[in-house]
Amino acid sequence: MKHSSVSKAAYELLTIQSIDSPTDLHNGLDELLDRHLDRHFIIDVTKITLKESHSKELQKLLDKYRSSNRSIIYITKIEDLSHFDERAPVVPTLQEAIDFLEMEEIERKLTGEEE
């Protein structure tokens, strides 16, 4: 998997440039996510041709890291949104991903205050 990365104060922005297979996508992202357990991630997959098999691998990563108390949000082309579960954090623009991240952070704080 070829990617570029930009670190921001609140999140890590990964742009996936190319992949060899759905497994390559999963394993590459899994390795990156494991190395940065304390960071939120916005992952842009608009530069690759996304198939249903790719979205299944991306969903597996969401499921794996769901309890890690961090956000993982995907940016994808509008026509690829249907490949994802309707509850998945998938949006078509970076600004929407940032907004989504902020909303999840507020939700975590509110949930933490109630406990």
C-alpha cells in the first residue's frame, strides 16, 4: 500500500495512493493504526478504485478499533458511499470528516461525564 500522511494537532490524515489488493489495504492500514493507538485518523480512499471487497476490509478495521476510544473516518467518492454500512463513518469531503471527528469527540466527552 502506498500512502501519504499529514499530521495535524487533532488527527492524522492518510491518503491512500495505491494498493495491490484488499488484503494489502487492510494490512497496511492495520499496521499504521497499531503504531498510532493514541491518534484519530481520517483516511482518504478517493484516489483508489474502491470495490465492495475493499470496503469490507475497511469495515473490519472499524470493528477492530471501535473500542479504542478514537475516531477512524473514511473519505470516499460519493459513488462509493453505497459500498459501506450505513452506520460507518464515511463522508465525501475532508471538511465533513473533520466535522464528524469533532462530533465524535463531543459525544465521547458527554458519555464520559455521564459515567
